[in-house]
Amino acid sequence: MSAQLLQSELISFEPATGAELWRAPVGDVDAAVARARAAWPQWAARPFASRVELVRRFVNEVRREAEPFAELIARETGKPLWEARTEVEAVMAKVEISVRAYQERTGQQRLEGGLQGSAAVRHKPHGVMAVLGPYNFPAHLPNGHIVPALIAGNAVILKPSEKTPAVGEMLLRCFHGAGLPEDVAQLLVGGPDEGRALVAHEGVDGVLFTGSSRTGIAINRALADQPGKIVALEMGGNNPIVLWDTPLISDAATLVVQSAFTTAGQRCTAARRLIVKASMYDEAVAAVSALTERIIVGAPFDDPPPFIGPVIDNEAADQLTEALVELLSHGGRSIVPMRRPRGELPFLTPGLIDTTDMAERPDEELFGPLLQIVNVHDFDEAIAEANATRFGLSAALIGGSPQQYNRFWGNVRAGIVNWNRPTSGASSSAPFGGVGLSGNHRPAAFYAADYCAYPVASTEVQQPRASVGVGFRDQ
């Protein structure tokens, strides 16, 4: 159990132990929006340098609380402490990246026009932005929306995942500790009902979402008749990793395992499908299998440290187990079984399943440590198999020649395309987003600045000058 939503209270539990971690009353959507709308004009009127100074102070607050913050992330998500620490580092690094992104992508431009005056392009904030966060990176991913939104001059209401509300609360506490007005950045505690009400609220000017495609599609549908609201959707993927000619089988296997199983497979960029050249299938799959079986699965604070912890809750573990049974019953062949070593808790050992002989492979994002393997005979078939998905977030080619990588890059449908690197671990200094069911062409990370402010074009002259021409009678 990870979270329990009562009528007026939300309770969060630790995935690794089942112990209660946190509880708080469910928030009032109308009241939160009203406070944000009242606070936003004064925040937007602050000089850019003043807003930047406050978010830089936020970094100092996070640094001061870095270890307790990492421990809380580890406890509420179940991820190993070492990985939780990297998430806290990413939270701090986001500020300077966002400042640079705002200046490069949404800064002021002015073009002189002589007697015609000057042309200027400046950017304005949208107003009140709703940020809906996921549970896999409950600090880093919401923060990736919040920081650029605040720098641009927006007020923010964070509705964290109901599975990780304690981390959301601590993130906002660090902003407030830095001196950010409490009504400018607010926490809204709640579940799906509060999320839907926040998205649809007439006082909300933008919705910044990271999560499942099902929820993202529902948001898109709910706002179809409100084109004035900016909507940015980051929705995961059914990501392919193609393994082709390379003598470095051990290194290739490491990249595959890192892509598929880091964060217990609970990354939107995690590799879900390994597409491998038939002539190297036996050697490559043996290497991936051997490394997979060496993975330590454990609780966040175990010694020695585990590579992965549990998935977020028993419901997620049950869904993954059922998906595995469905694959096996329709022609899948188990290579490394996925097991539940502690039946009462959501720990899963990583699994490998060959789905080559399945008549129809389901195009779903199985959000956990389960990797499907398909063998193909030529590179065109590999690219076609990589594109056999409605998603399009991340893809990687391991091995191959520069010419093959150029073909792969040019033909694969994804917003992130890597060569001899994992599908996961994208840089915050680059855009992050995908196509199809993976997003709505509003990439996050460095390009988050684009959806946090809108451009205003101006033509400006110091004194009014005008004359009439064709089509007027003589005076």
C-alpha cells in the first residue's frame, strides 16, 4: 500500500515496509486558486532579477535539507537512497538551467526600424499554473515545471501524486523557506477528484502534467473547448532499444539493463522492448540475462545498497504480474522470470520475456521491471519494430555503424534518440518530450520556458506619426 484517500484525509505509506509515513487533510481547490489569483499580479510585477534571486535561495534551502530530503524520497517511493540523492541534486541543478533557458528562449528581443520605430518581442506569464506531478520522481519532475513557471512570473499550484504527497510538501516547504510567498507556490493535497477539479477550474491558466497517457488524454479531452489554457503533457512511452553489431557485448548488456531496470523500470524513458539482431541473439540475451540475475532488489537503506527497490505499491505490482501472465498466455517465452520475493510488499525481481512469436504484441507502457525481447533479421525490420508503437518518447541504438545510426535517427519516431547510451537519463539542458501518446509537442526540461510564458510582439514609436494615402478625398 502506498496511499489511502479517505473522505477528507490523504495517507501515504512506505512501499518497502508498508508503514504509514504521512497524512494530511485534502485541500480546497477553490480556495487555493483564489489565493493564487490574488497573489499572482504582485509576483509577476517583480523584476526578473528578483524572481531569480528567490529561486536561487531555494537551492540553498534544498542543499541545507539535502539528506533528509533524499531520505524522504527514498522512503515514500521505495527507490534506493543513492538514487534519491541524485534526484535531490537534479532539483538543485534545475534552477540555473531554467534561468539560462528563460534568457535564451523567452528573453527580450528588440529590432530597430528607423522612422518606423522599433519592433520588440517580450514574454508574459500566463497566470496561475497547475502542476500535476508523478510518483516516480516526485521532487525532480514537478520541480522541472515549477521553477521555470516561477521565473517567468506565474503563480503555481502543485498537486503531487496521491502516492507521494510528503515529497511534494517538502519541496514546497523549501520554496517557502527561501522567502517565496506562500500563495505564489502552493501545495494542493488530494487525489484524482482534486486533480480533475484543478485542471478544469476557470481560474487556472495552464496545466503542466507528467504521468500516464490515460490521464494525459483525459486532461486533453477535458480542455478541448478551452484553447486559452496552455497544456503541456509528458506521458511516457513504450520505448525501444535496438541491439546491433558490436563486439562489446558486456557493455551493450549493461546499457540495456540500465535502460530497462533503473528505478525498478518506473521511468517514462525506460526501455520496454529490446530489439536484437538474430545472428547475435544468443550471445546478447545470455549477457543481458546474466547481468539481470545479478541485480540486487531491496529496501532503500539496505546494506549492501540495492540497484532497485520495490515498485510504488501492491496495485502496481499486481498489474505487472497480470501483464506478464497475459504475455505468457499469448505466446511469450520467459527467459528470466519476474517474481515477487515478498508477497505482502511490492518488490519485483526484473524479468525478461521473449515476445518474438506473439501474433500481436500489446502496445502498452508496462511501468515496471519487465523487458520484452524481439529478434529481427535486418536493420529495416529493426526500425519497423521500433516504430510499432503509438508512443514516441525515447529510443536508442546500441552498436551499429555511423551510417546505421543516421538511418535510425532519421526514421525512428521519438523525441529522444540516443546512440550507445541508455534510453533513460536525458539531460535537463536539452528538450525532453515525445510524439504520439508520449506528449503534445510541448517538450519539458530546457524547453519548459516555452510553455511558461507567451510572446508579445510590439511596434513602438516615441511620438504618434501617421499619414493618409490612397482612397481619401482632398482636404
